[in-house]
Amino acid sequence: MSVLMALRVTLFYLLLSTSAVLWAVPMLLIGLLLPYRLRFRVVMQWWCRLAIWLARVVVGIDYQVSGQENIPAQAGVIVANHQSTWETFFLQLIFEPQTQLIKKSLLYVPFFGWAFALLRPIAIDRSKARNSLQQLNRIGGQRLRQGIWVLVFPEGTRVEPGQPIKFSRGGAALACANNVPLIPIAHNAGVFWPRRGWGKRAGTVQVRIGPPIYPSGSDPRSIVEAHKKAEGWIQQTMLEIHPS
């Protein structure tokens, strides 16, 4: 990474962290007073929009999105590959309102985590896999019935570009249990915002939204079928957008 890019990245993180504190403090005071949909816009979307803007203007990470016409009117389950922090910000701008499956420890991050808790995320302890799946099904089902999108990163952790992906079936099971569409998303954000270290690379993130997958039932066979369709579409699309 060049000296100039190092300075730009340093400025980016300085502005991002400062904005998180300035944004979170008033949100902690007024967030609970807002209805959920407005709370999502004010507490989450506004700051995520700023984060994406800073990434583009300061570091040079732009994006192109295709497939937005595939997003159905009915709230469903979003499954996306996970490479970086960038997509956790960006996907908040596409699906509204939204909650997501996260590590419980994120809620303890000063300011950001405290404000994030206002959005009622599905916070799990990864060391308790069975309980985590039960939480996803129970709380995720409640959110879907309320018309709230549920975002799941089925890899469970960030995976470097070009590495094989292996998805859990939690997202597919949630969609099938609640008879809602499963929306697959593929991107290559990790090429420009790596999972490790603080370095960044200027460029354009490709984000592709796939056709909705409608469950044929809630039985194990239907779950496997929906899961394979989503995982297969993401794998194939990653081969198309990942640079050689």
C-alpha cells in the first residue's frame, strides 16, 4: 500500500470512528422513542450511508449494483457471502427495514454496538450452535411476520476472495419455515476491503442480487433444495465477478 493510500485510510478510519461516536450518543437518547421503521432509517441507514460515502470519497471504494429488480415486495431472508465490513454497511441501504444475525459480542462495542442494539438484531453466541439456530428461527420468524427483512451471512465468518464458500442452512430453513422468499446476493467487497488488517484498495465493488427463491415447503427436503439453489447461484456468480 502506498504512503498516499495509507494516509487516506487513516483519515477514513478517523472520520468513521468520530462519526460513530457523534451519531451513537444522540441515537441512544432518542432511538427508543421512534417507531421501528423510522428508527431503522435514522439509527442505522443514515450512518451506514455516511460510511459508504466516506469509503468512496476518501478511499476510492465505489460500487455497482445489478439485480435490484429481483427484490420482491414481501420481506424475506437475505443470504450473502461475507468478505468484509463493507457489505454489512451497504446491505442496510438496499433492504428496508432490516435486522440481521450477528455475534452477541458486537453489541458490547462502545457506541456503535450500543446503538445497534436499538435495531433488535438476532444476537447469538457462536459457541452454542443449537441455541443459535433456535434463536434464529424464533426471533427471525417474529421479525419476518412484522415485515422486517432478515440478513444472514451463512458462512458464519468473513472469507477471503477466491476461497471456497460453505454455507449453513439456517437462512434457507428460516425462509422455508415462514414461507418467505430467499434472496441470494454475491459481491467481491473483500478485494477492496480485506478481512484482515486495515489496508484498503481503490476500485469498484460488484454487487449482484439474484432472483428470489420461493420455498416449496418447510420439510427438510425443501430446505435442502432452497439452500442448494442459493449457494449454487452465489458460487457461480462469484466465479463471474471475482477478478482473475
